[in-house]
Amino acid sequence: MQTRIAYVIPDENPFTDWEITQRYAPEGTITEQIVQKHSAAIAKVRAVIKQAELDGVIP
């Protein structure tokens, strides 16, 4: 019997407050709170990808 593992990322989109114009925004425009929120979201996705790699699901 084969076991199936689900790789799940959160449903909410933590980047709804991001716009392309922010890429070249003046320093101080992007708050530490926004950076922390985006960094936490990226860490969750990276963890899912890493687990899938460790499980051999993706190379």
C-alpha cells in the first residue's frame, strides 16, 4: 500500500499588499512588518518544497 503525503501551502495570499512599483520604492516605504510577513510566507513555501525534495517527490 502506497502512502500519499499532501504538500500544502496556506490559502491566504500574504502578498496582496505588494505592487511592482514597490520594487524601486524609496527606502523606508516598505515597513519591517511587511518584510516580516513576506519572509514568513516565503519560509512556509520553502519548507514545503524542501520536504517534497527530501521525500523524493521533486528532484
